[in-house]
Amino acid sequence: MVSKVTVRVPINIALIKYWGKKNEKLIIPCNDSVSLAIDDLYAETTVYFTTDGQDSVSINGKSTDLTAKPRFHNVFNEYRRTVNQPNIKIHVESRTNFTVAAGLASSAAGFAAIAFALGQLGNLSQDQTVRLARLGSGSACRSVLKGFVHWHAGTKVDTDEESTCDVIPSPEFWKTVRAVVFEQKNSEKDVPSTDGMQKTIETSSLFGHRVDKVVPQHVEDLKKAVAASDFEALGRVIIQESNQLHAVCLDTFPPILYLNDRSRALINFICGYNNKIGRLAAAYTFDAGPNCCVFIQEKDVKPFLQAFADKFEFDHALLPQSIGKLTTSNTEKQDLP
Ligand code: DP6
């Protein structure tokens, strides 16, 4: 039996945002979400088994206190149950090439990598792997597939069988889309997404409108834009989704403010840039943190970065860190010793 594997799994960035769970234990979201993966930013993770000792997890060389992180136990126990091996101990060594906990979907890549590795070791189906990733962190399940990944909320609250992922068919055109990530240094977020989204459900009156009306419309608009290779229509959905996530965060009590002055400077710059050139060339999105991800077509990357350099002074805190290719690969198995 193979008992050790190393995998590399990219972060995914939500174009349509997941925010809020209708079942916290099973991590079933209140609304559908859609993401793209960015190949250049990833978690590289080794998973192996022993028959004695305790489960262990180390992230970027630091050992994790598993008593404080029940999600790891949920994933490990679910794996042991699925493969009917109650006594194996699971060991994880993970490294990321980006800042953890800064609104760059680090938990997504981390748990997706663990699930993908366990899936390889236990010969799990794609749906089983997606489910394991989801039990670790909701957004992680979208990193198991590639392309435009649609995570469904499903209609049920007490069972997660409908809360699966599939891929929205996309024309070749989308392979020319790039992601430019502006990562701010020292930008670990104050309010973890898990807590933030729960507070939003409890206190925001805008949230219900978002779930019932706005997200279903955005999913439809996104699918149409993708099928028609219409970047501007997609960009509009991306920007409006990001804005609405941060609007419901502001509407939460006490308010949650993930964006900072630099984030807002970027928003102004990007809107001004699109306005100046007379079309929507750059679409920004922010998750639960101040880091900005800009989706842009390959042909526009150079002029966009030139305009950025003309406007902003050289500043380490606000530099494009990575210009990632999208959708070319996702979960990649490195070796099977
Ligand atoms: C803003 O997946 O981190 O990035 O399921 O509680 O672990 P949990 O939350 P998490 O939330 C991510 C929220 C988001 C939007 C998104 O990725 O869709």
C-alpha cells in the first residue's frame, strides 16, 4: 500500500463569493459560489500514515496545536471512516508560497492539498475528495477541480449530498485570462472568515437579499459571460461580487472592515484605469483581507502594470506579487515514494 504522497494545490479566488453557512457542522454554504484557481500560488503538502503516535500537522515548518483546530480532526476522522481504517495516524507537512491568513485563501489551498493527498492515498472519488476538502474549509473544495469551479449550496440543510462542485464549461478564450495579485505585507486579518460570516448571518439585514436575489442572478450572468467569452460582462460580476461581500461585512454588527487605505487606493486606480481606456479591462476582487486580485486578459497586463507604475511610487507593500496563469493545471501529484 502506498502510504506517503506529496501534492501541490493552488489557491482559488472566488469570483462569486461564499459567505455564510446554513449548516456550520457540515459546512454547507448559504449560497452558490464560483472560483478560478491561480497556479502560481500554492500549498505543497506531504501526507503520510503511521500506525502509532498521534495525528500531526505542520504548516510552514510550525507544528499546529490540533486541540485548537477541530477541523483537522473532522477531516482526518472522516477519512478514516471512509476508508475503514480507524487506527491509522495521519501526518501532514505543508508549505505555502504566500502569506497565510491574509485573505489569500490559504486555508483553501491547505485543506484542498490535504484532501487531495488523502484522496490519492485512499483511492477516493472526486466527490469524496471534494467533500473532505469542504469539511476542512468551505472554499477549499473549489481547489480540487480546475477551471471555473461552481460550488453548489444545494437545497438541503441537514445533509450535504447536494453541496458538491462541478466545472462550468468554458471556451479556450479563458486561457488568456491572468490574475495579478497585489499582496500586502504584514496583512494578517483580524476577523477570521469563519467568525465573520457567522456574525454577518446574525446581524446583517442586507445578507438575506444577497442570498435570495443577488447571487442567483450573478451566477446566471457569470455563466452567460463565460459561454460568450465576454470578459467585460464577467469583470462586472467579479467587481460587483467583491463590492457586495464587503458591503455585507460593513453591514455586520460590529462592522467588519477587511479593506484598508491601500485596498481602496487600488479600487480607485482600477476604476479610473477602466474609465480612461473606455472598457472594463481589469476586474478587482478582495476576499476576507486587504489583498487584491485583479483578473485581466493577457494583452492588457503590460499596459495595466505600466499605468500602475506611473501612478504609485515604488512601494514594497503594494506590489504585484504574482501574475498567475489560470486554469492550466490544478492539483498536481509530485511523487509517490
Ligand atoms: C471571503 O472557506 O475560509 O474567501 O468554510 O469557515 O473555513 P470556512 O470559511 P472560508 O471562507 C472563505 C470566504 C471568502 C470567499 C470565498 O472564498 O468564496
